[in-house]
Amino acid sequence: MRALWNNNLNLMELINSSLYNYKECLAEYQNTMLKTLSEIEAEDLNEYYFSAPVRRMIWQTILVIKELVKVLGCEPERIFVEMTRKPDEHKTRTSSRRNKFEELYKKVKDETTDWMQVIANAEEDGKIRSKKMYLYLTQKGRCMYTGKHIELDDLFDNNLYDIDHIYPRHFVKDDNIDNNLVLVCKEKNAHKSDHYPIEEEIFLSQKKMWLELRKSGFITEEKYNRLMDRNPFSDEQKAGFIARQLVETSQGTKGVANILRQLLPGSKIVYAKASNVSEFRHTRDDIPKSRLVNDFHHAHDAYLNIVVGNVYYVKFTQNPLNFIKKDYDNYKEDYNLSKMFDWDVKRNGEVAWIAQRKDGEAGTITTVKKMLSRNTPLMTRYSFEGKGGLANETLYSAKKAKGEGYIPFKSSDDKMQDVTKYGGFTKVAGAYFFLVEHTEKKKRIRTIESVPVYLTRKIEQKPGELKKYCDEILGLVDADIRLKKIKIGSLIKRNGYFCYITGKTGNQLSVRNAVNLCLKNEWIKYISKLEKVKEKRYYR
């Protein structure tokens, strides 16, 4: 504060000034606040600007890295992250947000804040991808519910500023940052939990600011309409809400890279471009790829990304310009990007690739083909609990509901249990399964049964409710719960055969094959050619 009073520099100019060490101190403080790999939890990812599916993907990647570090006893030297876009496409995508804000702020006259510098700094340190910084810029640095100025250096203090949902999460899981999220002072975020529309006091005091933000293009029409709407949700709106979770692979891979860079400071994060791996495959016909035969192609792609990515890394390090300036003259004879694997690739004693000799001497490709021929990749799938509304229900009136096989509309109300009077439904979304032992035809048997979504809360809150469900709804005799919860997608073994349990209809379980088909390389090559022919015809 004293430095701000004693010169004409604004906050961001002060932080980046060579006269002071504020920038270094802030960086050091940030590093001390970062959690270690062993400390980080799934909830720590909520601050990042990622959709729920992408956060789940990132968390699963972190779990794999945790196990890897535990097995190795140390951090890996390098971690390879596949980037699916081309370099020019990637540049366009990452710079689009900066371009957006720079275009918006061109017409903004603010003598107290150098917005262009704020935007540039936010992109440089990656904060432009955080929810708070994005909302800060879309709101011109003001609280959406009070209009008060938000101090940039206090922006990430969760005790001062928070993110609120315009459409409450009580009704809809909508984390769309452009349509439903606003940055507000902490005390204002407690103004509602399940109430909509925005409180009258806030509406009357801030509607002019919202209009100004909308007219100047800082907020979307949808967000403006949600802020301005004065009508409570109708029953139709509540029933029609659908949580949109958009998955974008590139968003997740970059998120993984940035987070791993923080969690594993001793590891080098290396980007491996998918186009390079594809080109590597296409230059030879002895390592075919088939998506139909089995799921091993995922593991093969991961392995080849490491092989190819490491060749490029050792060849150029992470500074191709430096290679051109310093090493190009020494490697002119064996330098050709389209023939990267025609020559040996070595640097400072490290061997990344040994080219196959014309005399037939084996090179690194022999090791690669041997690795790809193994039928040993370990495959796992995501297991989960079904949530949300009664997505598959078929409602019947009291005239059609005959009693048996029908479930009451309101299971929590004892007065509404008689479906012959009040109606019911027959098909409901399942939440998970459970294993139960019961008597059938004087014999004790075990079956896997499904728990519907509409009963999960009741079962979790009352210990005896699952047994009651077996007795009264399923009609099981002398039921004994052996395993209370089996998630959808869990791996089970039936008569020695592994499969994933995915659903149940009547007495029939729905499963998905968990055993990968293994074929000789010549068959995979043949099937791969058939896939390509089919794909060409499809897109013709």
C-alpha cells in the first residue's frame, strides 16, 4: 500500500516492476500454497474451470500417477501428455479468450486499471482459465450483486469473494460460466439456497449495471435474462432442467498437464502430438490399429505417444528454435521431419531411437513391435451410482394401475401408497445394485437386485429400509442383504467369465463384455483394412 501511495504505478504495474520483487514473492507464496501429490483431493479440482466430466478424467489421471509414484518410489523423469489438436489449432483456441477480452476492453475507458495488462498477465500465468478471473473480466472487476469494486490481489481469497449460481443448484446442476455463474462478495452468496428469481433488493440496485454489461457484450443474453427474470420456476421448468456437462478432450489434457506440473515439480511434462503418432503408424504397415477387435488400441496409443514423443523431445528438447540455431548445422545430414525415424536419435548420451539398418540389424522398432504384440494391457471402466430424476419412468393413472408391479408416485407418503387409488409408475432409473440371499422354492439362493433412484435417499437414511424394500416391493422371502451396494459398471465374474454389470430388466441382468479378444497380428491387419474401407465409404 505504501508503494502505491508513493508512485504513479497501478497495482499490476507495481507487481511487474523491476524496481520491486513483488512478482517473485507472489510466485514463491503460490508455490508454498500448492498441495503435494499425496495431499491433493478430488475436491481441490473444483476451483478450476473444468466441466464435471473433465474434472473426473483429471482426477482419475492423478490417481494413476499416485500409484505409479508409489510403485517406482520416486517421481517419473518425464510424463507424456497427448495433445489431439494441431499446433495452429491449439494456438487459436488458447488465444481466443484473450482476444475476446482485449476486443471487449478496447472501448472501455478506465484510468485506474490497465485492463490490457491485466488480461495479458492473466493469460501468461494461466489464471485466465480460472473461473474467478474469467468472471472478474466479464463483470469489469465488480461484484454482480452489489456493484462494488473487487480488488484483484484479493480475488482468489475465498473468504472475500465467491462464485454464485443464478439458477440455484437446488433445482439444476448448471455450471455454465457464461450463462449461470457470477462473481460476488462472500456475504452476498448466502442470500439464497433454493430461491429464484434474484432477490428484489439486488435486482433493483443492480439492473442498470447488468443492462450495461449486456449492451457492451460482456455477458450473454441468457445470463442477462436469468438475472432479470422476475418469475419463479414453474413445475414444467423444474421438470425440464437438464444438467449439461460438455466434455472436451483438449481441455482435460491441458488441465492434467498444468496440474501435474504443479504436483510433480521434479518431472518434465512433455507434449506428444497425436498427428506425429498417426504419421508414425502410416509410414509402416507392421503395427496396425483396430478399434473393433478389442480395447488394446488405447494402451497402444499411449505407449506410442511415449515412444514418438520421447524421440521428438530428445531430438529437439522443448526448444526447437534452439535446435535450429545451435544444432542444425551438425545434424543436416540426418534431419528431415518426415523421416524422423530413419536415423538414430541421441543427445547427451541418451538414446531415444536406433534406426533399423539396411543390412537387417534390429533397431528400436523391434522393441516397439514386441511391446505392441503383448496381450497384457489392464483395462478398467468407470463405475458409478445413477443419480438425477426418474429418467425412465412411465406414469399410469389409478384406472390403469392394478397394484402388482406398480410403484406409488410418492413413496415417502404412506397415504399415497395405494396405486389402485392414486396411480403409479412401472419403470424407473436404477441407482445401483445389491446382492441378497433369500428363499425360493424351499432353497436359499442369491440374486443381484437393483435399487431405484427414487429410493436411494430413503434407504441411506434408514438402516432397515433396504430390507423393507426386499420384503414389500420385491417380495423376497427371508431376505438377507449380503452386499449393500454394487455400482453400475462394476466388474463381476459369472461362471469364470468377467463382465461389467450395466442394468437389469425383470429377472435378466444386462452385462458388458470385459474380456478382450486376442488375435494374431495378420488378422488385426486385415480387420484394420476393412475398417478403413468402411470409413472411406461412410464419408464419401
